[in-house]
Amino acid sequence: MAARVFFLFTLGYFLSYFYRSANAVLSQDLSRDLGLSPAELGFMTSLFYLAFAAVQLPLGGLLDRYGPRLVTPALLLLAALGSLVFGLAQSFPVLALGRALIGMGMAAALMGSLKAFSLWFPKTYATVSTLLVGLGATGGLLAATPLALMKEVLGWRGVFLLGAGVVVLVALLLYLGVRNSPPGVPWPKGGGGGGLAEVLGNARLLRVAFLALAFAGSFLALQTLWAGAYAYALGLKAVEVGNLLFLYSGAAVLGFLVSGYLADRLGTARVLFLSAWLFALGLGLLLLKLLVPAYFLMGLFGAFNILTLTQARELVPPHLVGRGTTLVNLFGIGGTFLLQWGVGVAVATLGYGFAFAGLLGLLFLALLLYRPLLGLGKTLG
């Protein structure tokens, strides 16, 4: 039963990662077929993250009360509706609505999994959670070269219409195939009121949250749109772009898988700080148009942004873990919305060089604010 719980929740997160990443390969087709400007493309794609972020805080309460067995499949059905709307869209507003519904529907894919795993795998939680993220991130691989080939056969509309059916199937499997907690383990009641105010008053947690905004926001804004759009702007063809995104996403899978192992042995804060600097190095290489090493570094070390959620668990008492992690996740996903849209505006007015330099500047500021946490040693490790 535990293996089935792990597999089905990982499958849900796989779909979330595929959908968030798909527009990077499809950006040229979407812009051509619907006449989207760079700013419109960036805004529409970022709506996934805006809707995703908007659900995060109420999601924590819903998961605590009803459990992931009900909440995750219910939201996945909303994502299936969004995929259907997106695939049938003939105008920018309808396309944007579909994208937002997909984002809202995928909001519980990761947090629902983590809630379930905290009860199903209490002794191996960190290892299992890292494995979930690493395997689920292979959805980004499917959204690279395979998607580029798939859309040549089905068209981008066919991909989303087929995807809607797949999401409905996974939602049904989750509802029928998992339990909120193992047999004999009672469902824990959520913490009392006032918890949100308490986590918002945690200065160290807010430093981590701002790093999540800059680090996770940049990583995802690039992986799920602008890394692909930039390669197209340099004159590369669809399959060449897909190959670069496959490298980015493949390196990210490796990064997700090793990040928890390294953090357990070297300390979360130290590994998170160093990986953010190496991601910044990748951004610098991107500015120099050294695409292969840039995409590899950004994928591999950008994936370490997941450690901001690990660190959130270390900075709050047990009864506030849910709210602490969803707060940090809110900053990371909300940051993706802001940066994905912001890069589109910057590209349309000032070009890619200015846009990517802006991401670097924001990341440097976040690292400067985060640096004091390195001195807390085992508190954070």
C-alpha cells in the first residue's frame, strides 16, 4: 500500500511538472497561432503560478482537515478542465483562463504528497520527499524533446486535449487507490488559530522565503518558458530547443535527487547558499550565450531551490510546519509568476540581456539577506 501511495502521488506531481514546463517548447506555436506578444506570452504562462500561489495558504487548512486523498484529486479535476479550455482556446483571454485553471488544479500535487508522506513515511520523510521531487521532475523531460515531437503529430491543441483525459484518469486513481494515513494511524488535527501571524513574524523564515522568491522563481521562470523562448530568439529550431530544455530538465532531476543527500550531510543552509551561487554562474553564462553549460548549471543547481522547503520545516515548531512550508512555497511560486511576467515585459522593451541581468541582481540581493543564516550551524543543518 505504501508503494502505491508513493507511486500515485508522484504521478500527480509528474503531471504538474509537465504542465508548468510545456509552454517553453510551445511558445513559438502559441505566439504564432494566437498573435501573442512577449509580454502576453509571459503573463499568460505566469498565470499558472499566480493561481497556484493563490491557493497555497487555504490549501494548508484543507489538507489538514480533509486530507490529500480528497483534496488532491478534486483539484486535479479542475486542472483537467483547464487543459480542455486551453486546448480549445481561440483567444488570449480564454487561453489565459485555461492556464490559470491548470495552475489552480495542480496546486496540491506537491503539498498534498508531502502531507501524505509525513504520515506514511515518517522515518524516511526527507529521502522519500526528495525522491518524489526528483522523479516528478521528469515531467519536465517529457515537456522537452518528446513534447516537441508530440506536437508535430498532434498539434499543441491535441496535446492539451489528450492531457485533460490523462489528468482525469490520475485523479480517479488517486481517489480510489490511496489513504490519508496508514491503517491504525489516526489522522492528526491541525494546529490552532494564529499560526499564520506567527510564521509571518519569523524573521529567519522570511529570509528563506525571499530566497525562494528569487531562486525558485528564476529557476522555474526560465525552465517553464524563457529558456525555450530565448533559444528560439537565437534562431534554434524546435527540436534543438527541446534538446536544450531536455538538458536543463535532466540536470534538474539529478539536482533534486542529490540535494537532500548533500543537505543532510553538509547542512541545509550551506548547500542552499552554494547552489544558489552556482545557479547564478549559469545565469552569467546564459548572458554570454554559452547555452550548453548554462542550461546544465541552471538545471542542476537550480533544482536545489527545493531545500528552501526543507529549511522551512527546520525553522518552525511542529504544529506550524504546514503553514511554514506553504508560506515559503507561496513566495517561490508567487515569485515565479512575478519574474516570468516581468521577464516578458523586460524582453519586449529592453531585450533578453537586461531581463536576465535583472534576475541576477535579484538573486544577489536575496543571497545577501540570506547570508546571516549561515552562522546558525546545526539549527539549520
